[in-house]
Amino acid sequence: MTTNENKSKYISIGGLAAGSGVPVETIRNWELRYGFPAPIRLDSGHRRYDMNLITRLRKIKLLVDAGYKPSFAVNLEESEIDQLLVSVSLAGDTHDAESEDAQTTVRRWLMLTESMNTVELNRVMARDWNRIGARRFIFELTLPFLRDVGNRWESRTFSVAHEHFASEVLQAFLASRWRPLVSSNHKKKLILANQEGDLHSLGLQMAAVLTTLHNVEPVFLGPNTPLQDIIVAANEQKAAAVVIGLSSVSDPESSARFLSRLHQSLLGVRLAFGGNDRIPGMSNVEYIASLEDFDTWCRSI
Ligand code: B12
């Protein structure tokens, strides 16, 4: 087929390779052997591929990585591929999940993110939480997982949709675990909020998990919280402290102004922040460099 129409729906072989994670040479080789993925040809003779092929090729790659032959995988229906991807992931459970190393578990989470399999990713996360406990779940699995998601997004192995999917599943999972742990026996309250404009709330979700392990009640205001609302919540709740999450996207100068204004209005409530190490030093506002440090800091509330 020769066409120059609808070019925007079509991508080059390099684009297909970047989007699917299958190298250019392999794509050419599979086309030659199995007739898949089939390109259209421009008048110039160059190959172009329908963008919808990215997802199919990505999933086929997962099956091939799991040991299936390409000749078998390329001929499957979409629904068969999805079913097999679930069983591949389940099969991994049968070999001693107890002793599965963190790297393998993170790879499993990444694979389920790649196929956007919500049910299975939730199930595996629940298994891992029960298997190694909340603290290790955060430090050994969640942080490396998010780092890998970020790296894959940067190298375009993951799309923005994958990044959003991973964040949403993870944040819902973490909240579902720490919220039931909050008890009316907790004597102290800690306000957790992101600065206005900052949507990176996963650091705070992890901080909330750690907070409950210290018998302190997190009052979680979450992403994008206006200054005034943090002040109102801290005063009304008689909070022992306020911790602000600032991601690396936040501008250091305006974040410093935000923190100073907050400190001035909080009247004797302890104020700390974490997440961005480029904020100029401030007296009366504590800096918590990492979630490990936050875990220790909680003991001082
Ligand atoms: C998930 C994610 C998102 C999600 C966030 C969803 C959510 N509910 O949190 C969404 C899709 C919304 C998003 C949006 C954007 N993102 Co983003 N995102 C990420 C990603 C993949 C993970 C971030 C994360 O949660 N990491 C886990 C945290 C805990 O790790 P950390 O940030 O390294 O934090 C460490 C410490 O700083 C500390 N810490 C962090 N938070 C806190 C809080 C407390 C209280 C304490 C004590 C400590 C602490 O603990 C961590 C471990 O020690 C990163 C990539 C990466 N490698 O991190 C990019 C990343 C942070 N995002 C980035 C960008 C550019 C954006 C956008 C501007 C993209 C865009 N063009 O729209 C927007 C900005 C939105 C906004 N206004 O905030 C860049 C920032 C680059 C920079 N320095 O400027 C990154 C690094 C990706 C990249 N490599 O380019 N993002």
C-alpha cells in the first residue's frame, strides 16, 4: 500500500522501536519472517507504522521476554495476549514468593504497569506488602519502582499514560493501607501537604505510611494545597507539626517564600519540609533530607 495520507497516525520504524522497546533490527527481522509488524510504504519507499501497533508490539515483547516464541506470540488475538500476560505474572508467584528479591519484584510491577493490568498489580502489591511489611515495602520496592518508572518515561520506554497509571495505582494502594491504621488512640496529629501547584504527592503518601507506624495521626491534605488551607487545618486540628512535600519541580525561591509565610502564620507549630534539596536554608523551618530521615524524625514529634 502506498499513501501519503493521514501521516500523523503513522510513525517511523524508529518511533515504533522507541515506543515498544523492540529494537529496529528485530522489527525488520519479524516483518521478514512473520509478516508482523506490517508497515505501509511511503512514495519514497520508507516504512511507516500505524501508531496502534505500539501497544500490541509492547505486549508481544513481554511474552517473548517471558519465554514465548515470537512466531507464536505474533499470531495471537489481543484477548489471548492479555490472558497470557496475566498467567505469566501469576506463574511467577509459584516459585517461592517469600524469598523473591526486590529487583525481581520491581520488574514484575513494571511489567504489570507496561500492560496496565490494574487487578494484577494491586494483587501483587498486596502480596508484597503482607510479605515484607510496610517499611520495607516503601524503601525496597516503592522507591526503586518509581525511580524506574521515571527513567523509562525519560527514555520513552514508558509513555506519560504509563507514568500516570503507575502513580494512580500506587497512591490508591498506599492510601488503602495506611488509612485503616489511623486510630483515635493517636495522641498527636501531623499535617501532610504539598505546596500549591505541586502534584507530586507520592512522597507524602509514603510519609503517611511511616507516620502511622509511629502512632501519629496523619492529617493528609495531599497535592496542590493553598497556603491558607494548611494554616486553617493546622490550627483547627491543633497539629503537633506540619510537613510540606516539595518535589524537585518546585522553584526554590518561591518555595522558600511559601515556607516563610507558612512559618509566620503557624504560631508555634513545628514546620518541616522534604523532597527538594535546593531550598535556601531557613531558620525555624526544618529540612528532612529523605524518607529514611523522616522515619527517624517522626520519633521527635
Ligand atoms: C510520578 C511522577 C509524576 C506524577 C505525580 C503523581 C503523584 N500522585 O505523585 C505526575 C504525572 C502528576 C507528574 C507530573 C509532572 N512531573 Co513528574 N514525576 C513523577 C516521577 C516518575 C516519580 C516521582 C515520585 O513520586 N518519586 C518518588 C519520590 C518519593 O522520590 P523523589 O521525588 O526522588 O524523593 C526523594 C526525596 O526527595 C524524598 N522526598 C520526596 N518527597 C518527600 C516528602 C517528604 C515529606 C519527605 C520528608 C521526603 C520526601 O524522598 C525520596 C527518596 O529519598 C518522577 C521521576 C523520578 N525519577 O522521581 C517525575 C519527575 C519528578 N517529574 C518531573 C516533571 C518535569 C513533571 C511535570 C512538570 C511534567 C509535565 N511536563 O507535566 C509535571 C509537574 C506536575 C506538577 N505541577 O507538580 C521531573 C522533574 C524534573 C525537575 N527536576 O525539574 C521528574 C524528575 C521526571 C524527569 N526525570 O524529568 N509526575
